Amino acid sequence: MNGNGVHGKTTLNGKTLSGTGVNGKGVHGNGIHHVSVNGSLYPTKAKSRRQRWEVKPSEMANNTLNPIRAIVDGMKITPNPDKPMIALSIGDPTVFGNLPTDDAVLQAMKDAIDSQKYNGYAPSVGYLKSRQAVANFYSCPEAPLEAEDVILTSGCSQAIDLAISVLCNPGDNILVPCPGFSLYKTLAVSMGIKVKLYNLLPEKSWEIDLQHMESLIDERTSCLIITNPSNPCGSVFSKEHLQKILKVASRHCVPILADEIYTDMVSCSCPSMASLSSDVPILSCGGLAKRWLVPGWRLGWIQIHDRNDIFGSQIRQGLVKLTQRILGACTIVQGALEGILNNTRQSFYNDTISFLKSNSEICFNELSTIPGLNPVMPSGAMYLMVGIDMDHFPNFKNDVDFTERLVTEQSVFCLPASAFEYPNFFRIVVTVPGEMMVEACVRIREFCQCHYRPRSRDSNDLDQ
Ligand SMILES: Cc1ncc(COP(=O)(O)O)c(C=O)c1O
């Protein structure tokens, strides 16, 4: 076999050639053959030869845009030297060291390394026993899962990438929440897939505006993306709302990509989309990153919940083929997966949830008494969105300007929600230690008091 994984010998003018001289590159059973029958091995076409260097990034590279980077990189992040920086912007629960993973998770990883069993390549879809572990962990009577319904991936991001790639062709469109996690659009646009944003309603705890969503569906809509619980909103949909979403999908025969990476990180009930679906096929994407607090380990999964055999073998085979492009999840973490899922203590999950809930309450209670700010109380994930009454802050052009000045004056960095296509809001990550959360709120209050201006109508009211 040669370096490209191509077997075989090549004949030229009756002579058998083998080895790297001819087929070290480029000779392929698919009919691509670089050997000239005129005797010259590598004929040169003078006219088509390039005269000068011109190496340019591909269209795909040019069309790949991460809006968070685009916005954050353009911001002037210069903290006030007199105040230590508090970054409430990064969705990585490990950055402050206050939320270590469970000991059982670490032990499973150590055991996997020590066993020396997981140093080789795994099957492209993951080890069978690790897929089985995910299936056992999430299977329920309403949405049963077998190992063959699970594909292991490099983080939930790759799960989303594979799910979009298997369901959509260039020119198709997908429906994505607004505000929403930016990766969906980043991936889709780079693949020539159009993105239509459906509105979430802050006044209804970020429920979907179902009429708006339905109005966007057309014959080229290849999937609805539902993020529940939500990044950036921290919202969790009720069972009734999920059922209504499923009805829309069912009416238009559109499958659902359910991003459920924050599932079970909730302070209320949060049924999975699949457990409520009787006819809509669902690809549910998840992983270890958030619930087990190990985002760097890059282990995610797709759960295939096929209803009425609609995905059938074709979508399954499509997913398998896509996993064969680049092997996904790290084998050591795959080896540890069964131990992680089976041995993590319930108290670990409970402690994380109570910590996030307590921080969300501190933040919400504080910010809701600050004139000009309108926080929306979350019930899951690790985020809280805050609306800014821009009319009351005439010193600032928009949310980007507002959050930039908040860093300059108070050394508190929140992500402007323009990064989620939702201007005049900002997102707070609630994984920081409690005392930092309190301090951040004090500073946000000081900042707002300094810049708040009553509207002219309000001041007239006061005069009367
Ligand atoms: C909604 C959502 N989906 C997917 C991901 C990606 O997860 P992973 O780090 O496992 O790729 C994130 C990460 O922040 C997220 O917020």
C-alpha cells in the first residue's frame, strides 16, 4: 500500500511500475491517473502553468465568520487599572477554578489512561461500549436508545457540524433562534446553507415566536434548530411549548436538530425534545462539556431519535460517512465515558445546579433594581441576558459601546448580545465565584448610575 492508502501496480508501455516513483501520489482506482501514454511521465502544459504565485484562502475559509470573535476583536478591552478585571463573558465553567469536575470523572479518566487500552484508533463513530453507555444513560421509555443510535464526536460542536452536514445541501435553509448560539450560522454559511432567524420573546421567558418561526419555513428548509436550555438566554422551554414546536415541525415535515448540551442543568423540569415527539425525527446533540464541567475534553454525541423510520438507513449511513472524514472524540475520554456517566455522584450535579441558581438569583435581584436595565431571570444553563434601555443611556451608541465602556470604567466584561444578533442586550455568565458576582453587580450599578439619564418626557413628568 502506498502513502495515500492506494493499493496496486501501474503499467506503462507494457512495463509494470510499482513503488513511490509512480504511485506514491495521485494514482487511484477511481480513474484519476497522471501517467502519460506518450512515454513522458509528467507532461507539462506550458500554457496552463502559473506564471506567478497566487495563493488565496478558499471560499469556505472566507465565508467562515465567528461573530463573537468579529465583535470582541473589534472592541477596545482596556480595564480600569485600579479595579481587578471580572470577565463575565466566557462560557467556560472552568476558568475561575471554583467549579471542579467530580472526583469520579477524574478517576474514570485516570483508569482509562492506566489501562493502556485506549491509545489506538477507535471506530469513526466511537467505541461500541462507550456509545452503549450514552444510550443507557439517556434511554427512556418515550425515547428509547440503542448503541447504534449514538455517534460520539469531538465536542457538541462537531455533533452540530455533522447534523447540519447530513441534513442540508448548499442552497437549503435552516431555522435558527435569535438570540442564539452563533456556531449554527458560522457552520451553515461556510457550507453555502442559508440561515433564517426566528424570534425568541424576552417577555415570555424567551419562548419561541411560533408564528414567526412557521412563517419562515419553505420547501428548502431542511431543519429547525432548537436550543434548549438556551445559550445565551438561560431559558428552559416548558413541555407544552416543546409540544407546540413539534407540531410546527410535524405540519411541515421538517426534522429537528435539538441542541441539548445544557440538558439537566436546570432548576425546573426540562423534558428532552425526543421524549415528546411521536412523529418528528430528531438529531439531539449533547456532550460532557457543561454538565460534567470539562469542555476541554472535547467529547460530544449525536443521539439519533428516528420516528417512523423517516431518517431510515440513509441518514444514518450519511452520518457514518461524515464521521469517516476526520475521527472525532479522543479515545481516552471515550474509554472513560462509561465510568463518567455511571459513577458521577448525584450530589455533584445538584451542587452545580444550586450554585448556578444562587448566582443567577444574586445577579437578577441586583440588576433588576438598577434603572435602565432589564434582566430576564434564567432557569437553566449558565447565562443571564440583560436588556439595556438605550434611551436612558445617551452616552452610548449601542450594546457594544455600553459593554466596552463598562470594561474601561469598571473592569467588568460582559458580552454584547450583538454577538448573538440581538442588539441592546448583554449576556452574563453566572459561573463566577459568588463574591465576584456580587462585586460585578455593585460595579454595574455604579456604572449605570453614572450614565443613566431620565428621558425628556420622564423629566417633564417629574417637573409637574
Ligand atoms: C448551545 C451550545 N451548543 C454547543 C456548544 C459547544 O459545545 P462543545 O464545547 O462541547 O463543542 C456550546 C458551547 O458553549 C453551546 O453553548
